[in-house]
Amino acid sequence: MKIFEGIIAYPITPFDQSEKVDISLFQSLTERLVQAGAGGIAPLGSTGVLPYLQDDEKEAVTLAALQQVNGRVPVLVGVSHLTTERTIHHARFAEKAGATAVMIIPMSYWKLTEEEIFRHYDRVASQLSIPIMAYNNPATGGIDMSPALLKRLLEIPNVTMIKESTGDIQRMHYLRKALGEEVTFYNGSNPLALAAFAAGASGWCTAAFNLIPELNNQLYAAIRKNDLAQAQALFYRQFELLQFIVAKGLPAAIQAGLKIQGIESGYLRSPLQELNPADYQRLVQLLNAVN
């Protein structure tokens, strides 16, 4: 059963001027995503600066997201950590709090072997009863999980979903070919949104929904109707913006984009910095172009 379909929206984790997590603002920004028609909410992803948060902050954000969403759409909570023990801790916390599923990317200082990665997921899964999304993003995690490893991870009973963010469309075609039409995989590479749906992705995990929810939803609706011409037109309309927010870093780009649109978005936590003036103006132009 596909728990998540369509657009899975990633909220930022906003901070106040003292670089403390602003939970009230986080809830307000999360509510915007639900109201805009997101198919799911995914707190504590890369956009939510998971690695820069303390354990108690992660738990506060998890609770805030689940309380705000209040069962209206499924919630996918990021629980990744360098150690298996802490990953289990955060995953169990999310499950107890009411998360629909958890997402795990293998984080590493030393490069992990495939066996170490498999055992990591297997141990976490053994402590949970909710589904796990295996997240492959070598740009942020530092590890590229091979298609063979991803296939092996799906042998773990509650590892039921894959989020593929390498930016390699051939990888998605392989997943569909090797695993069949029943495999549930999601696109995490914004510039590949159209191609990923064509390859059979069940959904699109994106922070762009913070800025252009209507366009994102319209693209998915065109896909559902098998209207390729409309899907292409909608995708190319947002393509440059999708490229930009990835290239400039999702937390900073989304924070700036919200600000440009007159939406309070808080501050970033060091060492992250706001967009420089030239990039900020470029983002203004891109947002004006899609509206």
C-alpha cells in the first residue's frame, strides 16, 4: 500500500535571532503546507537541517509537526543519526508520537560498507512497527547506496519505500525494472521531477512546495491525467527555480523565498548563512517569472 502519494512537502526549521528553534513559526509554516494541499509532510529532512539540531530540538519539531498536522495527511519524520543507537532512539520517539513513517539516510564520517549499512537499517527496523523510507542522497549523506543494496534493504520487512536523490534518472528506471511495478520509490531530486514521474515514482519529496505549491500540485495532476504536454509545460515553467534552490542550498533558498513572498521565515543556524544580495535578487526574478 502506498502511504504517500503526490507531493511530500519538506518544511524548513526556522530559528529566532538567537538561533533557537522557533516552534510556533515552524507550526505556522507547516500549516501553510497542509492548507496548500500537500500529500504528506516531512519534517527533519535536509531542508529542516536535521544534522544541526540537538536531540531535544528534534523531538520538539517532531511533536510540533504531528500536533499541527493532526492526522490530516501522513507525516514522514527524518530520524537519521551517525549512530545506530541514536537512530533507533529518534525512530522510536517518532513512532510513539504518532508518525506515519520514518525516513533514514545512512550518515557517516567513516565510509560505511554495504554490510554495515544493511545492518544499520535492519537493527533500526527491528525496533519499529511503522514503515521506513530508505533515503539515498550521496550529496548530503556522503554515501551512494547501490541499486543492489537498495534492493536488499527492501528485504527488511518494514523498509517499504525508497527515496532516490542521486539525480540519476537511470537509477530510477533500474529500480522499476529490477523491483517491478509494486516498488514504491520517491523522487528527491527537484530537477528530475518530470522524468521521475515518467519512470514510475509514486511521489515527489520537495521543499519547493513552500514557494510554488500550486505549480507542484498542477504538475502532479497533469501526470495523473497522463497529459504529457501539460506536464511538460508546467515542469519547464518551474525548472529554473527548482535548479536554483538546489544549487544555493535548500534551507537558505527556501527561507529567502518565503521572505520574498512576505511570509515570516525566521533565521538560519550557523554556519548556514542567508543568500547573498545577488542570489537574493535572482530568486526574486525567478519567483516573479513563475507567478
